[in-house]
Amino acid sequence: MATTPQSHPGASAAEPLETPDLAALEQLAIEVARACGRLIVEERPRHVDVAATKTSATDVVTEMDRRSEALARAMLRHRRPDDGLLGEEGLDATGTTGITWVVDPIDGTVNYLYGLPGFAVSVAAVTGDPRVDGAWRPVAVAVINPMLGEVFSAHRGGGARLHRDGTTAALHLDAAADLASSLVATGFGYGAERRAWQGRLVAELLPRVRDIRRLGAAAIDLCHVAAGRVDAYYETGLHPWDVAGGWLVVEEAGGVVRGVGEAPTEAFTVAGRPEIVAQLTEVARAFLPADEG
Ligand code: IPD
Ligand code: CA
């Protein structure tokens, strides 16, 4: 049945031209994420070669990032030929339906390169323009961690789910704790300058929280918030493909995802229960360089 997207306080995102069936978009996101997840695991070469570097010498692309994005593109084009597309490895097409698919073909590429199991594929249908900070929002998503066989999915107004071993469980965040007893995940960008002040912020936070985790894939970090495996997550310098899938999983599990303002931005993304998000933002705000806040 067709579902009308709900309004969102921070988004000036345009509504789609037709009312999309969000449950069907979620199913498609799951299908695409599963297919790409299978591809990157089954065809991962014994030694993964770096095909190119992007923003710095350590910001790498592998051939499998490109193949995974090509597979997602082909599946989405076949099933939804008029939708827009945006992906980390260059996918960029304008559509006519008001829906754009935002794809991270391998999130956690460095884990993938080293054979560490924490990598994901994130597939998200969004409304608005994901190329503009704050002007879009996800409406139906799936994030797969193929090494664990876990798929997180959600559609707006329809709840968040974890599919594993043939079962599906609804995700609901527990009641709020405070920052001092929170396990907080974060990540670091690829540029040295950004990392230097990210390090200063971590140093400030570490004595104020239970502990910090740096697991290596933003999409999975966000889903871990929704599953209660960490209490909060924050990072700076994220792109729409890092955030789009996990954002909706967190919100549909009862959490919030914000920037310094209502919507997450490249400058700052923070996720968790509202009380912890507020406390974390307060600490982070003082550390955001002028151009980050
Ligand atoms: C990266 C991961 C990492 C985060 C970086 C992202 P990639 O994405 O999500 O956890 O800290 O900011 O760029 O490059 O592996 O797709
Ligand atoms: Ca990514």
C-alpha cells in the first residue's frame, strides 16, 4: 500500500512527484544491498588491490567498490528507470520521480582492504537533493553487513528492522542514559588537518564517556546505535552515502540524527537518544572549527 512520507522538521526536501510505496522501496533496497553484499564477499580477491586514491593517499577505492556500485546501478535502473542516482564512486544521475537512490557500494573500504569484517553496503531512497546539505531525507533504506549476514532496513513511518538468520526483529531504542555512561562510536576522515582536530575532540570526550569505539564504517556505526550496541555516534566530514541508510534506521528505531542544527550535514553528524545527542553536541560545538559549525 502506498504510504505518504511524514514531514521532518529540518528538511526542506521536496516531496516526490508521485506518492511512493515506501515498503516496496525498502524491499528493493534490501534486494540491492544483499546482491552487492554477496558480490563483494564472494568475489573479494585474496589480495585486494587499491584501484585509485581520492582525497588523500589513504582514501582508497578498490575494483570491488566500482563493481558493487555498477551492480547497484544496473539493478536500480532496471527496476526504477526514472529515479535519480548518487553513489560514492561517481554514480550521479538526475531523475524525474522525486526519488534519488544514494548508494555506498562499500562503506568501510579500509576494513575491506585489510580483510576486517566491519564493512557494509548502504542503499537508500531519499527525497530532495542529496547533493545539498540539509535539503534531503531518506525514506526507505537497507544497510547490509555481509560478513555477519545482518541487514538493517527501514521505511519512514514503518519502523526499523534487523534481518538475520531468516528472522526479522523490530528495533527500538531503550530509555535514555547520560553521556557519562555512554559507549560512543566515532570515525575519522582521510585528511590530516581534519584528523588533527578530530583527535582533539576525542581527547576532550574520552574522560566524559564510558568509552569510545572506532569500528570503521559509518553506516554500520549508525545501525549499531539503532540496535543499542553503542549509545551514540558522531563524526564530521561524512557524505550523503555514508549517512543516508543508517540515518533512517536510527530515526525509525526511536533515535535522532542531527547536525549542529536539525539535519545531519557534512560538517557534523550525531546520532542517538535525544538527551545524549544534546550533551554530545554541547561538547563538540566548542571543538568545531568555525567552518565546521
Ligand atoms: C568511511 C567510513 C569510516 C568513516 C569515514 C568514511 P568509506 O567511508 O564510513 O568509518 O570514518 O569518514 O569516509 O571511505 O569506507 O566508504
Ligand atoms: Ca562510506
